[in-house]
Amino acid sequence: MIIEYTPTIEKTAQDVIRTAINTAKKLNSPVRFTIAGQRYEVTPNVNADLAIQEFKAIKDHYKPEVYIFQSQSRTIEKIRQWVRDRNLHTADPKAQLGKLLEEAGEIAHAVLRSDTERAMDGIGDSVVVLICLAEQLDVDIDDCIDFAYSEIKHRRGKLIDGIFVKEEDLS
């Protein structure tokens, strides 16, 4: 879920960015806001000073639909920005499913041939496709991952022939 932040009083761009980042940290969720008609987004892990520097560098000449400030170590955010820069977030998610199946096939091919490098490439490509799909569905990929983890974190089961079988499926 992405929160929209609209300042109620006149603030400097730096104050708006700092408030948005603090809100994102408190809510542990991305926050979108507008400065001079341009929409921006911050995530909880963004450094305020670096975001302000980045804002000053791009504010007059870089105008995507939503500019996402990125933490240097946050590859997911870089991929989300890449998706948005190319307007892939506006494409049909049904087409993205075909791409996901194609990547899964590449992973299967690599694993069956013990080709670790190609498996890594296929896994990475699959993550990119899933991030793109999440953007197309207007859901946050981190929320999807958190949701899945909350379902499995207490799951018990057994490894049978190399496959984890849930406890409730063992009977």
C-alpha cells in the first residue's frame, strides 16, 4: 500500500521530503507526495539528505509520472523506477504472466542442466517480471513478500524427496 502525503501548510521542498520519509518510516510503507506539480515517492529506507540532493539534481529536468527516490542498496526500488520510466506499469498484466512463465521455463531448463549461471539469470529475470506485475496491479512487491512470509513463518512440515510438505498435508 502506498500512502499519499499532501502538506497542509506551505513547506520547503526539503521539509516535505523529510516529512514524507519520516512518515514512510513510521508506517513502514512508501509515501507519495507532490512538489510543484511533480509527484515523488519515498520508501522507509531512503536517506533524507541523499533524497534532498537527488531532488535538487533532477527537479528541473526529469519528469516521469512518479519519481521514486532510491536507496543506493535497494535494487527493488531501482527496478520499480525502471518499470515506471518505460511506462511498463501501464501495460496489461495478463501479458506479463506469459513473460513469467517464459522465465520459469528458463529456470527449469537451467536447473535440469545444472547451469547455475543461467539459473541465476532466470531467477533474477523472474523477480524483475514479478516487480513489473506488482506495479501493473498497483500493489507493492514488499507487501506481497510480507504477506507470503506471514503465511509461512510458522509453517511446519517435512522434507520428502527434496520437497517441503506442509504438516496439514502429511496426513
